[in-house]
Amino acid sequence: MITQNIQLTGLTCEACVKMVQKRLRRLPNVQDVDVKVDGQTIIVADQEFKPDVIKQALADTPYQLA
């Protein structure tokens, strides 16, 4: 399993956290998602980490990879 810390922009509240978690947990091979509003980061535990897949999952949201 690969764990990655990823910077995001646009995280401001608990609703943001829930939306990002919901989107990323639907992705295949994602084991866990931890979202930190204060540091504007997500921690993704994945079997096969692919940043493009995460970008695509968040494409129609205000949250983007920094």
C-alpha cells in the first residue's frame, strides 16, 4: 500500500472534508482517505497511487491538487 500526502486548494470546512472523502473513497484501490482542512492536505492510502485519477475525481469540485 502506498500512502501519499497531497496538497489541495479550496478546503474550508467540514462539508469540504466530507465531499473530498466521498469522492476519493469511491475510487478503486483506495484504502483510506484522511482530509485536513487546516493544512489543506489529503492523505491517501492506495494500492496503486495515480495523481491523475485523483485530479479527475475532483475535477468538477472547487478542490484542486496544488
